Amino acid sequence: MRHMSVISRRVAAAAVSVVLVGGAAAACGPKEGDDAKGGGAEGAPQKGGTLTVLNRAPQKQFDPARLYTSGGGNIPSLVYRTLTTRHRANGAEGTKVVPDLAADTGTPSDDAKTWTYKLKDGLKYEDGSPITSADIKYGVERSFAAELSGGAPYLRDWLIGGDTYQGPYKEKKGLDSIETPDEKTIVFKLKKSEGDFPYFAASTQFAPVPKAKDTGAKYAEHPVSSGPYKVVKNAGDGEQMTLERNPNWSEETDKERHAYPDRIEVKSGLSSAVINQRLSTGSGPDAAAVTTDTNLGPAELAQVTGDKNLAARVGTGHFGQTSYLAFNPAVKPFDDPKVRQAISYAINRTSVVNAAGGSSLAEPTTTFLPRQKPLGYTPYDHFPAGAKGDAAKAKELLKEAGHENGLEITLTHSTAQNFETSPEVATAVQAALKEAGITVKLEGLEDNDYDEKIHSFEKQPGLFIAHWGADWPSGGPFLAPVFDGRQIVKDGANFNTARLDDPKVNDEIDAINKITDHDAAAQRWGALDRKIGEQALTVPLFNPVYKRLFGKDVKNVVISNWTGVLDVSQVAVK
Amino acid sequence: MTTELLTTAEPEAGTAPASGPPQVWRRLRARKSALAAAAVLGLLVLLALAAPLLAAIEGQDPNAYHDTLVDSARGGVPFGDFGGISAEHWLGVEPGTGRDLFVRLVYGARVSLLVAVGATAVQILIGVGIGLAAALGNRLVESLLTHVTDVMVAMPLLVFAIALMAVVPADFPRPVLLAIAIGLLQWGGMARLVRAQTLSLMKLDFVSAARLTGGSTRRVARRELLPSLAAPVITYAAVLLPTNIVMEASMSFLGVGVKPPTPSWGHMLSTATTWFRADPMYVLLPALMLFVTTLAFTVLGDGVRAALDPREASRLRVGRGRRKARTSGAGGAA
Amino acid sequence: MTGYLLRRAAGALAVLLVLSVVVYATFYIAPGDPARLACGPRCNPGQIAQVRAQLSLGDPVYLQYWHFLQGIVAGHDYSTGTALLHCDAPCFGLSYQNNQQVTDMLIERLPATASLAVGAMAVALLLGTGTGLLSALRRGGITERVLTWLTLAGTATPVFISGLGLLMLFCAYLAWLPFPTYVPLTGDPEQWAWNMLLPWAALGLLESAKYARLMRSSMLETLAEDHIRTFRAYGVAERKLVTRHALRGAVAPVIALSAADFGSMFGGAVLTEMMFGLPGIGALLVHATTTLDLPVVVAVVMVTGTAVVIANIVADVLYAAADRRVALR
Amino acid sequence: MTTQLTSGGPAAGRRETGPLVAVSGLSVAFSAGPGEGSGGIVRAVDALSFELAPGGALGIVGESGSGKSTAAYALLGLHRDTGADVTGSVTVAGHDVQAADDAGLRRLRGGVAAMVFQDPLSSLDPYQAVGDQIAEVYRVHHRDASRREARARAAEVLDRVGIPDAARRARSRPHEFSGGMRQRALIAMALACRPQLLVADEPTTALDVTVQDQILGLLRELRAETGMGLILVTHDLGVAAGSVDDLLVMKDGRAVEHGPVRDVLHAPREDYTRDLLAAVPRVNVRRETRTDGLPQAGGDDSVLLEASALRREFGRGKRAVTAVDDVSLTVRAGETVGVVGESGSGKTTLGRMLVRLLEPTGGRLSYRGRDIGGMKERELRAFRSELQMVFQDPVSSLNPRRSIGESIADPLRAAGKLDDAAIVARVRELLERVGLDPASYHRYPHEFSGGQRQRVGIARALAPEPKLIVCDEPVSALDVTTQAQVVRLLGELQRDLGLALVFIAHDLAVVRQVSDRLVVMRGGRIVEEGPADTVYERPAHAYTKGLLAAVPRLEAAEAPA
């Protein structure tokens, strides 16, 4: 049912846009051993040929400042190199951050409040001119301009002076908290400790932009490439893009990208049914085609699993994302923890998963953090509902809460036919709660309306379906915006929908942010998640599984748990 | 003038053929195909009305999930042959959710028929009103209304529908809203037809005679024009009805259709598209219902038109063609 | 004639003006904040305010509308950050989403929509008139029945079903046709036609039944006319009666209706464009509507409106030409 | 009853060769449409037999529904494939029409026997040049003829039928021709393949009397010149009288009487024929003198309606057409003003202006002293009931979807003075008054004959108790016998109710029967005006003289050409 994605999938929360815009995502298997494996046609990958990318959503934004990506995106990452980047490897290995333009992933100092990077030698743009640290600073600065909005909020939140800076067009002198002592060195000064800075430095905002070539809002038409490909055509509002080899890119300075094909054709604006049909038929150029934004739908999956040849051409990926029921305790009866717990017990995750496409496309979860070690996944099930929900326990709790005669509540959802929050999921919840004597009235809102309401402090409904995804494979960006009491926004988009403002939680978040050892931090995030889970502020429902079909000539399929999808920089067609 | 005219006028247009010569009814009855079509439509309406009863007989709830009936690992495709047909589920179950298809189909008939008939009624109401007003009014009124028609035709349905859904309170029944939205935008053809027909009717003497009675224009329109407009309007409505059902489906597909879990054929179709191969029953059932309904409306529309127009019977007969009663003067004199 | 056309053109302008007002009004009724959508998913209030100011969304609505009109008549200057960008008249402004000139976007996308509309109308007319002709003459037998059922089924099937069905049949199984990719007519006419074949068929089928029915009644009407009897009485063969004498009169109202329909097809083929991935203005409208990209929505509606109005004028002229006798009587 | 007679033209005399047309025992039956009736069979022609010698001319006359046209169509086998059941035998120039195959029939049509139809405008293809249409027919029968030859033949026959500048006019389309020229063109088409028989179905019915005279003259000429046979189907005895040798009178599908024109007209053997002849209005017979004391020259106070310098234009700018120009007319209470003129004379437009169905674009129109010419519709309502109209077409003047009772009741309901029961009673009274069964209140127009429908129309006009009724060609669509009855009814009503009538007609004879005063119109203007008998007997204007001279007379048969 995902064909309507064009209108339905939208920037409901960070993660969706990640999928949409960058085609990138992070992932992590349920168990470390269960990771996605590389695949594709036989034989060693070779250079040459044309790769076709068939996508639904056009690459509407291509300016590095405007892209909201996780780890630099998929197609953007072919053109923009960043300070760091994600490791292009299968499974959990692919959740590691590695140096890209920089020689290392950054040197922290001052309690991880200052991050210093040294650039590699011999870095060049597509026109042969050298890449300097000033260009990276300029690239970061221009993302503050109103004309080029769209990126992740962390630059504004973290950099000293970031919250008031208006970009280089209005404030020519630049941002003082970014220093470039020489052409190879760049230093970022942050307001507070951020151990995750290297992960964030993989975003396209950290791609170099030569000031002389900056055309502002028009830059996306002819961006200056630092990566293995350059843009030769960007037409139809990002629907048709043609990328060709950038002769000035040197493999020596770039250990991550392979860039096997000579040419990459991106064709978007297709419906998902057509994309999957074309990939499975694989006639003509479609034999060497992949998609970066389209899953196999349930119907297609049912068909593919019965066909050995096709089944071999399916890549499985995991991305750190959770769909959940969100409570707003400011609205009765959700102020009563017993009611929230009752609903947690009553939920039938089997029907919810079936409504989301079945067990091959969604995995039921009881934790808010997705099932990925790097994010800090720590199993817990505070309100065991089993596979089918525990209606008896739920009724009991309701009785205790004074609702022995049943309860009538409203569940708000988007009418968009998207995977995460679709009406089908809502009706599955409705059907399950009915068993527990809870009458659910569905309030389906047009997607813009839904989006605005659930993120508005004033209008936020009492119970709604939401989802949250990882901006990078770490617990920080997953938990902090949703549960940090200082991130409650009363006059803008509020993501702390449970309005949790617990000093202990806030302090723990600050403490973990100081840790620069990722594994150590992950453990603490997991423990925090478990702790918050006791309050039943959300009912985690499921994590997505990506099933991606690729053309029969496609080789060297690499799917990392960072993005969950085939990495175009690794794919070969010869 | 239109609103008042419409509210009072519409029932007459609808009942006109029935109150007309009994020959109309007799001619209609003599057309087996029309009768069959009427029977099919009657059956559909009956199914829709009796949906709760039928659900009770089958023992299924339209919104109950059946997790055990679908293969979760294979995208939720129903277990068993032909989409999981069984004694409990006469037409199988919906993939993914396992909801009973038979019950959803009969409940869906309610929404689809309501939307189609409602939208067509709105189209007739507005189309006849605007068409009549454009034909009867002066140049200014005519050009104004023609332009209004153009504006409405050019207004994109999606934009309009989204705006309308947002403005109208959420409690407002969605099928009614859909009918209004479709009806409000797609009446251009009807208005054109009515205007053209009215202009040619106005040339007929019985309209002049009616004017001489001293009655108001409104009265003339109601008593003389509307009954005569019934035939073309009914014929055109028969074309509009199935189009409106398809329109409902398209709006569901675009995410502005009925609200879940309410079933409608259009919504079922819009979610069924990809199941062509994995579960053909799921696509075929609503598609078949849609086709049968379209066919029935078309055949019935043809029948009614033929019955209202006695010329149809003698159409191709030489020498009995349209004999104009112009100056066939009995001018002989001895 | 000239006077008539001038009068209609003036009326058309009025229609477009009203249409744009309606769209502006609808837009401000609809939920959602375009500045928030243009800014991005995690913008803070300050940023949204900046974007709102940059897009002039803070201005009173009437002022925004006035600037829109100014842009169409006289062009407009926009800041891209580094420089001022002049957008020549008729300027529909810049897309909120990515600052592209809306006029350019339209020009880029019109050919696909026009190709679809023209071809689909041709299919609908051929199929419709053919079917109607056969059923009027009652000569059809098998062919006529098959065609009648086909057109009816076409009308009863939403394009997202028939389109996918056609794709699966002709592109996947039989592999007779490529999966449609839009190739500009100017680039490679042959490829253009091959690629457009299925979209034409899907949309044409949807519309054909209407013409079949109109053609049938129109043909019956014409065949009952006196001049047909004249030629029959002079030994002209039946086939010739139809082709030489009845067809022209019978087809006239069908053509006139098709002209009027053509206009709405121009803006109304959203689903077909989406199904076949055609880069047309219908698909653009859907994107723009959901992202509250007002300048794009208004521009698309203006183009659609123009097409509808022009088509209606053409229809009226055709009708007058066809009905010459009536006017004279 | 069957008649077995061989008619031969006196000029041609008997010939050894067989008859040109031999019809024996011809029956044509139509099955009525589904649900039309239980039996569903209509016998349009019933056991008809007649013969026509080569070069002879036979007139088939009868009222509408007598089967005369159906019989004529059978001569060309035009009922084939229409679902009609044709029995009996039809032989034309030795060809058995019933037995012929499709190709044979096509050769016969146009080649051996050609047909001329009633309405010349609709009988020609509106989209093709007249010459091309004739050429096409020619090439159907002369397959080896080139396009050029066919065109030349078309020009030749067009020239023969009197189309000036034929070669050039052949390229014109039908609507660029006048009515008479179109009928000439149709005759030219018939001549194109030199047929032995010409079947003319009401060839002059749609034409003005002067044009009719010319066309009949042309037919006579052509017969004499080519020696072809003629079957003239007409309802108009006067038309037949001067053009044929023999007459066949039909009624209800059967032949009533058959014989030489003179015998049939002057010594009819059958009652029906006698009635028919009696009903024909005569232009040279004075109106029966009125028995009531009509205000022969009433004072000015009796003036009901006064039009002065009335003018009406249609269209705007360059395309404007003046239909009525500078017409002044006075109608006094209780008198009948006849208005005659040919088509396009503006008489109908004038009539509609008098009752204010049309608004005059110039001049003054006053009713009982009040200027109603420029009155708005709303003010006009007060006067509507006093000015009524009876329309020409009994089919279109009654709403087919409403019962006649309701149609008549309409003005009463609109007035809103009477309650429902009173209205029904009044309608029944009116129905009785115009000679209809009061019980037919709930019946629908299609259940009535043309004459009965016209009575309904009159009842409707009478309902609001008007002072003046404009009758626009009230009897021109009716058969002669019915015509006479309706005219008589109007006369009675006028006498009894003291109505003023404006009687508009193209038929001079009918107008004479009813009028006190006569107005002759031409081109939107009045050319002559005066007491009826004066105008008829001593016409002053040349146009009136021509008009009167062109009226076909039954007496013509007494002096055959």
C-alpha cells in the first residue's frame, strides 16, 4: 500500500524525511548474527556500465545545506563528501563512523565540547581546485540561511551562537564558533558536550562548498562535486538526475566509496508497484537497476517469496526506527498510569504487525529503542501483552482505574497510506482494544493536519500513532528529543509529546552525552530507555524491516544497519 | 433564483417519468434488459441495506481482525485457496488484516452506492439549476453562470477535497461529505446538457403557451421544462453514477476517501491494486461489483431513455422518421 | 467571429482571476503551515519565522495575492541568498519547496501532460466512436459486443487498477512494450509513442464508454434524418450512406464534447501520470498540494483553467459549426 | 375493397407494352414498438392494387394516416430491412420489387424509379455541395462515369430544373439555396439517371403557394418532355387536380375511389370522397354572412389592441435581421383580422408580438389604452389572461408529459382564484365546449389526433377568458376535414364569446372563411389591408394578385393542360 507514498510519506518526524530525502537510514538486526548479507549477481564487481535508480520520491532537495540525511544520504553521498562518513559494510559493521574528508573521526577536547578535524591531502573538487577547511566552514554556515533551511537541528542547538546566526548572506562575518586556523584544520566549539559529534559530521552540511561558486538557492542545480560523481542533469524538480564520473575524485583519498558504474541515472516519480514490477521484470536498463526508497509491499512480498529467482534478488535491511502509540498525559484519561498500562497490555502486536505488512516487513517490539546494539538496545517488556494482547489484565487495570464499565477514547492517526502510521495500523489497534472493552474512536487527519497537531504543544491529541527514527545509530538522537524535559517546545514543533520533564532523566542525558566511547554510551542509553519505559508513556509497536528488490545484473549489494538499504556507492553493474 | 427553484423543483423532475403516460412504464417493462438491470440494482441496494443482517447470518464483523487466517511472513496473504474462502468466510478474507471480505463488500456497497447516488443527486441539483438559469436568464446571467461552470471544472478535485475535509468537522459523515465534494465539482457536463436542452425546449410552443398563462418564469420552468428535461437528465445521470463510484475509488487512492475502518468498494480497490497476483480475489471482488453496478446503471439508463422516448422504437423505419409538422398547409382550394 | 473570440477571451480572463482567488482562499482554509513545511522537519520557531518572512508568508493575504498578480503581469525579483533573481513575466513565483521558478517547472512538465491528454483523447475517440458506430448499425456481432463490454469495463475500472494491469500484462509478461518512461516528442518521436502507448490506453479506456454511448445515439439520430432516406432511395449502398452521409453529422457532437473534456483531462489525469511515472503537471499538483506549495498549486490550476476555458471555446465553436442547420432553421 | 383499374394518361393513350407500375394486393404492416400495444400490428396499407401506364400520372390523395406515403415507398422497396411486413406484389417497369435482391433494388432506386421528398432542406445532405450529391447519385447508376462527367450531368439537370447559373450554384450547399431552389435540386437529382417513373411524396407541401405553383408547373413540363410516369402523393386535392390524370383516394390504408380526375372530383361515387371535397376551403367563395350584430364599424372605444409602427429585429450588429418593419394594425373587440403572407413575411413574429411573447424593438403596442410594448414580464402578468394564442403545431404546443387537463388548467392555477375542484369543473366545461369528452382530463396529448389536440389548444387559450386570441396557422397542420371543423369551432366561439381573433395563415382560402378584415404581409411589411371580400375580389397590390392567382383550384381539372 505504499504506492501513495508520494503524497503520504512526509516529514512527520525526522526519520521519515531521512528515508525520503537521503534514502539513507541506519539499521541493526535483531541479533548480531542475523545481519543482512551482501548479495547480488555472481562474479567480482567491475567498473563501468550505467546504474539505474528507480525511486518514488524525487530528489527535490539536492543542496547540501537543505538535505536532512542520516550519514550523508545515499545519492547525495555520491556527490558530497563530508568530514566523516558511515562505514560502507554489511550489517552492524556498517553502523560505524569512519573518516571521509578528515583524516580521522575527530579529536574531542574540553569534555567533548570542542571537536578538531584535520583534512586529508590531495582533496579536489570536480573542477580540480583544492578543498579547504574554509569551504567546509562555509558549507556549514550557509545551512543557517533561511533560503536553505531543512537540515537537522543539531548545528543550531550545539554550536555556540548557532541559535541566533542567520547565515553568511545576512551575516557576512561568519560564525565564530567554527575556526579554521589553516587550510587543513577546522575546529567546532559547542555549547555542551556532544560525544556523538563524529556521527553528525557525516551529514551533508559538512560537505565543502566553494564560496565563489555558491549561487544560493540555485546551487542545487549545479553543485560542485567533491565525491566520485558529478551532476550533469537535474531536471523535473529532481525527478530525473544523471550523474557521471568526477575525474578529479581520487580513490586514494576515499576508502569507502567504490563508484563502479560510469554513470548513474536516477528516475523518480514512479509508483512503488511499478518500481517493484520493473525490478522483478528487469528488462533492458532495468536489469541494472536498484531502488533506494521503495520497499517490497506485502503483496509483492507474498509473490516474491514463492519465486526462487526473485527471492535471491531481495536485500534485507534494518533501520533504527520505532512505530508506537504516544500518550499525552495532559489529556484525560491518559493522565492515569493505570489506563496507559491497560492499553499497553491490551495491544495485539500480531494484528498490528499484519496491518503493517506482516512479520517480514515489521518486527514487534516492546522497547522504545530499536533492536540495534549501537543504539543501546536493552530488552524489556514491562507490560507483557504476549503476541495477542492480554485483555484480561487490561480489564483488571481499567477496573482499578475506575473504568469497569469500559472506556471510550480517541486515537488520532494520519490518513496517509504510509507504513509507519497508516490507518490500517490504527484500525488494528482499535480492534485489539475492543477486546479489552475499550471503545476507540478513530480520528483520521489529513497528513499535514496530523503532523501539525501531534507536534503542537497546544493541540496535541491524547493518544496518537507516531514513529521515531534514528538520525544516526546512537541512542542520543533517539531518546533526547522525545524524553528530554528541556526539549519541550511550547511555540513550535514539540517532539517530547509525553511532556516528560524528569530532572533525573535530564541529568542522565547530559552525562551520557559527555561519553565519547560509543559502546559505553550505548549501554547507558539502553538502561535509560528501560527506566523511562516503566512509566508507560508510549506503547512501542514495531520496527520496520526493509525488503529491497534489485535488478538481476546488480553486484556487490551492501546493506548496512545504518541505512538499511543498498548503498549505491558500492553497487556494481559489470 | 436558483436555490428556491431547485428545492421545489427537484422532486418533480425525478417523479416526472413515473407520473407520465403509463406507456413509459409499459415500455420499460417490455425491455427485459432494463428489468434485469433494475433487478440487479435492487439486489445491490438490498444487500447494502441488509448488511448488518447478512453479517449476522454469516457471523462475521466487518472490522474484526483474524490474525490466524493470514500468513504474516508472506506479507499477510490469506491462507487457503481463493483468498481464504471457507464456510466461515464466504468470500475469503482481506490480506494483512484477515477481515471478512463478504461482510466488507456488502457494507462497502452502502458507502459506494451512497456516495455515487448522493454525488449524482448533487450534480443533478446543481447542473439542472445552473443549466436552467443559464438558459432562462439574460445575457449577463448566462455568461456569469457559464464562467462559474468553467471555474468549477478547472478546480482540481484533490485540492478542493483536502480543503473541504479540513473545514468540515470531523464528526460529519464522510460518505456524505465525499458525495458533496464530488457533486460540487463535477456538474459542468450536466449544466451544459440542461442548458442546451432547455434552449431547444424553449423553442417549442407549449413553453410559449405556458408563458401566456401569466405564471412566473419559475413556474414555467418547474411545470413545463423540468418534466421534459427528465429524459436527458436521467440518461446522463446513468453515465455519471458509475463515474462517481470510480471517483470515490480514486479519492480513496489519493488518501481523501472514506475513513477507516469503514469499508467501501473504492477504498478496497485502492488498497488492493498490488494484490493482482498474490491474492487475485481481493482485487476481483470489488472490481466485479463496480463493473456489475456500472453495467446495470448503463443498461437501466438506456432502458429508461428508450422508454421515455417513443421515437426510439421507430428510429430506423423509413418514412416514419421525424416528420416535421411545419407548414404542411392544407392549402388546396377548388 | 473575432468579436466573439475577444468576448470569450475576456470572460476567460475573468474565470482565471476568480479561479486564482478561489485557490488562494482554499489554501488559507486548508490546514498546515507552508513555512513549516518549507523549512524542514525539525525547524525551531525562529527558523520557521525566518522562512516565513523569506517567503513573504507573513504579509496579509491580499498583499500576497497582489504580488502574485504583479508577478504574472510584470515579473518579480527574488533573493536567492547570493543574488537577486529576476523572474520574467508571466512569473508564478518560486516554489516554496526548492526555490525553483514555477514557470520553468510548468514548461518542463507541460509536454508530458499534453502528450497524455492528446493521445488518450485520440484513443477514447477512436474506441468510443468505433464502438458507438458498430452498436448503432447493429452490425457488430462479436466485435461490437466485445468492444461495448470493453468500454464499459474501462469506465468501471479506476485507472490505478487498469494501469497496473496493463503494465503487468504488456510490459512484464508479454514484454511487448517497455515500461513507460517519458521521452520527449522532440527527442525521439518513435520512442515517445511507444512509451506513451499504455498511458494513452489506460486513460483512453476510462473515457471511451461515454463517447461510445454518445456516438451511438448520435448515429441513430442522424440515420433517422431525411437526407439519409433520400440517398437510400437513390440506391446508395448502406455502407456508403454511413461513411459519406451519416458519419460527419453524427461525429460532430462527439467531437464537440471531446473538446470540452480535453480541458479537464489536462488537469485531471493525476492518477494516470502517477501510475505511469509521467512527469506531468498532474503529478506536480499532487506533490505541491501535499507540501502546501501555493505558487505551484496556483500555477497548475491556472494552466488547467486555461486549458478548460480554451477547450470550452473550441467546443462551442465546433458545436456552432456542426449545428449550422439548426441555427439556420 | 380493392380496385382493379388501369389508368392511362389521355396524352399517352394505351400502349401495347405492359404497365409501368403494377401493384396488386399490397399490404404493409408495422409492428408497433415493444409495449406499444397488445396486438402491436398497424396495417398501414391494406390490399391495395393499381396500375400506371408508361407516361401516365397518378395522384394518390388522402388524409394523414391514410397510408399514401407508405404505399409510395413500397414502390422503391424502401420498407426492406425496417421490420415492416410487406405482402402482395409490386412491379415497376418489369422489375419485381419484392423479389429483387439488394443490388437489384439499388439499381431500381433512382435508375428506374426516382423519388422526390417533402422537405427539401432536410432531404439533402447539409454538409455536401448540391452538385456533388447529384453527381454521387449519378455515379451509383453509372459506375463507369468519371467524376467530371457526373458533375457535368449534375450541372445539366440543375440547369434543366431552372437553377440559374447552374454550374456555379452546383457547388453551393443546401442551406445556401432558397426553399424552391432546393426542391428544384431534389427534382434534378431525380432526373439525373433518367428514370421511367417519378414518385413525388408531398413535393410542394413545405413550399409557399407561389413557389408551389412553379414546382407543379415544372413537373408538368418535365413529364411532357421526358415522357416519364408520375405518381404524386399529396393531401391536397387542389395540387393533384391540376397535375395528374387519375386519382386514387385512400383512407385507412385502403383505396376508396379510383378514376380519372374529372370523374372523381365532379362525380364522386363514394361518400368519403364527397366529404373530402366539401371540406376543401375555396378561395373564391365568400364567407357566410354573420348572423350576430357585429360592430361593423364600432367606435374607437371598441379598439382592443393597437399597434403602430411596430418593429422587431433579430440578432445584433451587422447580422441583424428585421422580421417586422413598420407595421400598424388595429384589432377591435369581436372582429377577426386575417393576416396572410408567405414564409418569411413576418406574420408569425407579428402574432407573437401582439400577445407579447416577443418584445417589440420599436414602435408602440397598446392594449386598451395601456402601452404593453415595453412592459416588464412582471407587470405584463396582469394582461396575460386577456391575450391568448393558439399555435400552429398541435404536437409541440402541448407538453407531452402533462395531461391535457393539467395543461388547460394551468392558466387557472396560475391565476390562483379558483380552488382545485372549481378548476377541474371549469376544465371539463371547456373540454366540452371545444367538442371533446370531458372525461379526457387525465389523458395525454399523444392519445389524441391532430385535430383533437388543436381543440385542446383552443380550450387552453379560452380558459382564462381572454378578450383576444391570436391564432397562428391554427389549422395548417390538419387534414382538410379536420381543418373545416376547427375553423367552424373558432367561428362559433367567436360568436358566442365575442372574442377578437387575429387569424394568421399562409392559406388564403382558410383565411377567407373566417376574416372580417384582411392584412397581406410581405417581407415584414403590410402591403395591403382592407375588408376581406374587397381584398379577395379586387386586390389592389400586384403581390396580392399574384398570390391569389397561384392558389391551386379544383376547377383546374376541368381544363386540363
